[in-house]
Amino acid sequence: MTTQRQVILDTDPGIDDALAILLAVASPEIELVAVTVTGGNCPLEQGVENALAVLDTVDASAPVVPGVALPLIRPPFTAPETHGNTGLGNANLPAARRNPAPDHAIDVIVRQIMEAEAPATLVAVAPLTNVALALRREPRIVERVHEVIVMGGAFDVPGNTTPLAEFNVYVDPHAAYIVLHSGLPLTIVPWDITSKVLLTQEHVDLLLRTSSPVTRFIADATSFYIDFHRQYFGYAGCSINDPVALALAFQPELAQYTDVFVDVEIDSPKSMGKTIADVQQIWKRPANARLVTSFDDAAFLALFMERMTHLAQRHPGPV
């Protein structure tokens, strides 16, 4: 039997964050040891409630741990136009049945990485505030962690928040700078890649053939998300960014990569949060990240659909 990889999911739930949580629960290759939360798509308190409610939907017991509410330096920036006023689109989940863990995300990230018997994987699909402060708290996580998979950045495509910047990096570019210059074993899956991984209404309709609170939640949450993508990007579906990053924790063969030096703009107001990959090695700096350059969208979507269907079958009920 293959040993499960322990995964910490650092998130700001968020519609696609919620889908990443569900995929983590549905994937036997990983053990979801903690869901840590920061402010981002919605305020911290709402994100914690969302994570708890999503886990309740599938009777999962992973601890939900509140972290840092605000970016390191810049003012808070949330995305109600993208994720709705509660962060979960048109979904209306029951109130969580349990409380968040009586701990802090920074401490949990450090402890899970430093004390794991086998090196753990950190999947960071939110602004990188919690991760940056975990580095400041315990720099030795750089040597101990197996991998840090980051969903963030826009390199060769326009940003989704400014003309140059992707949301997660734009919200806290200074945290991204700390992470990029830390020496962590980084894998970066950017908006360039995830924007093309589209869950369509046809996918949702197929999921709804299984009667379950899981499929009802996915349908209600993504209906808002699909409308947003149609209006703002002209997409016939919604980009499910965060599940892509989560999937690379257990199926890295879905992607192709290049080792490259990556940096982020933190000084210019107009280009704040812009990520740059020095693919031509003009700066002569050693690579600090493994950047995803291509991704098997079809294989991933087949995997996602299969696992969401099986998860729904394990949790049947009226929709």
C-alpha cells in the first residue's frame, strides 16, 4: 500500500478553494492534515466558516485553523464580485457544526512540517501571508518541507486582478517576495495555466446526475463563478485554479515544468504584484522555482469529475 502524503492546504475559501478542499478529501493519495486560512477571497472569519461548512458537507474532520487576516503591508483586498458576498457564490451551506482549531495557522504550518515523520507538502492557494510568516517564525521549514505548491502569478498572460497581476500575489506581494526568496522547494502553477482549466455547465449537469449535497453545493457555488467568468473573461466555464494546484501534490505528471528564477514587483503602484520569470537568464540568478509550463487539462478534469462523483456517492441525499 502506498503511503499517503501529508498535505497542509493554505487557503482563503473562495469557490475554487472549496473545490480544492473537496478534491483533497476525495483523494486517497493524500492525508489532509490541516486547512489553514488567511484573508483573501473573503475576510478571514468568513473563510474559516466556509472551510468548516464545506468539510461538514463531506463529514471530514481535518482541522480548520485561522491565520493572518490582513496582508503584511498593503490594505486588505477581497473579491466579492468573483466569489459572492459569502465567498461561496450562490451556495448556502448550513452553519458549521464545529469550531475552528484553537491554534494559529502559522504555528500549525510550522509544527506539521517540522514534526511530520515523512516530509509534508504545503499547498498554498491563497495570498502567501501565512506562509511568509511561518518562514519568519521557523526558517528551518525550508529544509524540512517536501514541496510547496503555489497557485499564483501571471507571467505571459494579463492578470486577473490588474492588467499585470494575479489575485493571490496582488493581495500580498510582499509575502510572495518573502516566499520566492526563501529557498523553499517551490512549484508554481500560475494563472497562465489554471485560467484554461474550465469547469463548464455541462460538467456540472453531469455531476448533478448524482443526488447529493456535494453536487448541489458544486452547482450552486459554480453558477455564480461561471457567470462571473462569462461576464469578465468571455469564458464558457469557470477556471478551477486551486484544485489544479492540489492535484499536483499527488499527480505531478499532469504538468510539465521548467526551473527558473521568479521574482515579483513590490515597488511600482502600476505593476504591483506582477510576477516575472527570467526564462532567458538575463539576471543570471539561480532558479528558485519549478514553474508549470503546460498542463493536461483533459486528464485533470476527468480525474476531478470522477472524484467528485465518487465523493457524492459516498454522501447521498436530496439536492
